Amino acid sequence: MLRSFRLASRSSVSARAFASQRAGRGRKAAAAKSTVDASGSDVKVPLALHDVAGRYATALYSAAVKQGTLDKVEKEFADIMDMANKDASFASFLKDPTLAREKKRAVMDQVLTKNKASDTARSFFELVADNGRLHQADRIASSFARLMAAHRGEMNATVTTAVEVDKKMMDRIRKSLLKLNPNATKMAVETKVDPSILGGVVVEMGDKFVDLSIRSRIEELRTQLDKPVQ
């Protein structure tokens, strides 16, 4: 049974629907289709992702939630990417933009059938292949992993400072980030050092970006000073 996915874009563009019966699958024909709206109110998405890969990942998350296959789909997607990491020819196949979309869909169907994948995963990868997006499978997988981490209450943050900070300061930053995200059960913080920010801190967390650096304050001040006096 093939299902339709609707991808959320700026204008909530509907993705291509699939309704044909696949030969050799042993599935029942004329099965009811379900439409998933990644931006719909019926599925609460834990993290807003706005790029192309993020929209596909969100569509998959929404479909899996509705169909009760979220954990299974997570493993299935991870298995596909693990195969690509271990098999150079398969990775090349995913990335090759010259292969016909029908060929890519057929190969993916064989792979997923062999792995006894869920209908959710099979329908999704058929959609991705038909839309010519298999070359972005790794980016979609990364976005889906972020959604799953947020679903489990795990938050990842990147904190950039002008100089290295000690453990005591890092613990204070982590506690502050947890207060900003009361639903988070775990906060993984990656630290970066960038002397060009001059001081302060820059935080990237999910779809949030907070720039409290001295550099940004100086740039704001310079912008204000460049404005003509009224």
C-alpha cells in the first residue's frame, strides 16, 4: 500500500501521490491512501526545519507518527545510511544524478524489500527517488536524526566563544540552556572557539540562533552610527 506525503514548503506545496499497485509485492490492490501534511496540526513536530532536507525529514516524521512506525522507520533509515557508509557503490548510486529516477526507485524498492522495510519507509523512499532527491539522502537522514533527538527530549547546542571557557562556566551555560528548553531531558553542548567574535557568546540550538557576541554589538552600533541624523 503506497501512501502520499505532503511536504511543507513556504506555500505548503503538496508532494506527488502514489496509488499504483507494485507487481510482485503481494499487497492488496486498491488499498486506502493516507495523506500526511508535515505542517498539519494533527502531528506536533518537535523541531522546525525549513530547508529542503528538513522538509522531507519532517514529512517522514509526521507519516511515521501517524502510522505508528516511528522507531522502526528510524532504524530503517539508519540501516540505509549505514549501508551507504560501508558500500561505496551504493553510496555512489545514491549520489549519482545521471541515473533515471525510475531506475533509482526500482533499486531502492529491491533494497527495502530485501530489508523487509515498513510501508512508511518504502513509500517515502519512492517519493524521494521520484522527486530526484536521493542524492540528498544523507542530509535528510541528518535532519531526521535531529527530529528524533528532539522527540526524545535530547537537545544539541553549539556554543561559540572568543576564548576557551572552563568547566564551571560550561556547566552554567548548559544549565541556562536547559532553562530555556524546559522539555529537554538532556543537553549535549559542542563548544567552538572563534576569536573573531571578540567576546560574549553565540549559541545555535535546534532552529534557534542567539548572537550575544561583542562583534555583533559593535556591528549594530556601527549600523546605528551610519544612519543619517534626522
